[in-house]
Amino acid sequence: MIVMIFAAGLGTRMKPITDHLPKALIPIDGKPLLQIQIDRLYEEGIRTIIVNVHHFGDMIIDFLNHYHKEGLNIIISDEREKLLNTGGGLKKAGEILRNRGVTEPILIHNVDILENANLGLLYEQIHSDADAVLLVNQRKTNRYLLFNEDFRLVGWTNIETGEIKTPYPNLDIASCRQLAFTGLHIVGQQIFDYMKLFPDEFSIIDFYISQCKNLCIKGYIQENLRMMDVGKFRELEHAEIFYKENYKQINE
């Protein structure tokens, strides 16, 4: 399994910490978020990881240059000159991996998401009939992905504003399953052929929604999933508790 870690974000919700430190290196119980994620992935048997960098990218690159585990190959996708958003970041990373001969699906993980997901089981969901698989759940939010009875993505809605995005003009929203995106997803290599038509910078969700009629993009729910978005300064204390309950034994 190959994993991409999104670590290029500006971390604006984490100010003032991110005025002098990238979000990826914010410590949780004394360990940088990025180290927590890589340690966990390594224990899962993953040996190739690509990390994109932008905000304080030099600091992240320096950290990774001093991070060593036997057999682990860490690749940098350098976005220091221009932040490419989630879709553009994945597109660039995909090109780097293709140039290295990678032909297998890629799992994408945000550096600031702590979770207890069964990554191996998630990875198995991208069968021959799926171009991408999105890990979703039923948490309360304003923005939902819309899935049909076959658990195939058909659109997106903001229930607060009433906005709907879908390539299906006669979509019956009431018949759709409304589920929240967790930030974890698997993409097959064929998806990068469709990304060639997109600019350098774009949102992965906008890509999925615009292409869900052309590509088979499916949702997947894991039972007993626990997740935490370490996105705000005031959540750091709760993040340490979550880390100790779900990660600490892996990272020791």
C-alpha cells in the first residue's frame, strides 16, 4: 500500500502556533503530528509514503530528512512555490509516483486527522469496479456527500444554504444517502487520466463531484469508527487524550 499524507496546509485555524510552525509538526503528547501518522502507517506495514509540503515546507523537509525507519521510503511532493489545494496536490503527487513506476492505488490521509480506521480493510474496497473509495460516516455537519442506492457518489449538498452540486440534472435528493467525508480515500491510477484536464490547483471534492458521472466513486462506512480533526488550537488537549487512547502503544 502507498499512502499520501496531505501536510501542505496553512493551518490558519491553528494560529498563533502556525505563525512559526507548520501544522504537521505541532506536537501531540510530545510528538509531531506527522511523526504520529508515519509511525502508525509503518506499523501497518506501509513502506512508501509521499508527503506534500508548502507552509514552512523547509521545516517539514528537514524533519523528514532526519526521520529514519528500516525500509521506509518517504517522497516529497514540493508545493513550496504554489499551494495546489487537495486535488492539485494529489494530481502532482500522482505524477511523481507514476514517473517512479507506481501502478497501484493510493491511500490519501490528512496529517491532522487522528482515527482508528482499519486502513487495510478500507484499501480492499477499491475493487475493479471502483475508481475511488471515500471513507464516510454519519456525523452531523452542514455539508454532505450524496450517494445512491448502490453507494455511488452522485452529488454534494450544503443543508444550511440549500446549495446542491451534481452532474445529474434530475437527481432526487430525498432518495440519496447523506454522509460526511472523513478525509480518508483511496484512488486508483486511472483517476489521474481525468485529472489531466484540470488546472494545477483545484479541490478534490469538486473533482469528485464533477466527475462522479464518468467515474465510479463509492462510499464506504466502517463500523465503530472514531475520528478527530486536530484543526483548532482549543482541540489540542482533546487530541492528546485521543492519541493516548488510540495511538500511543503503536508509537512507542
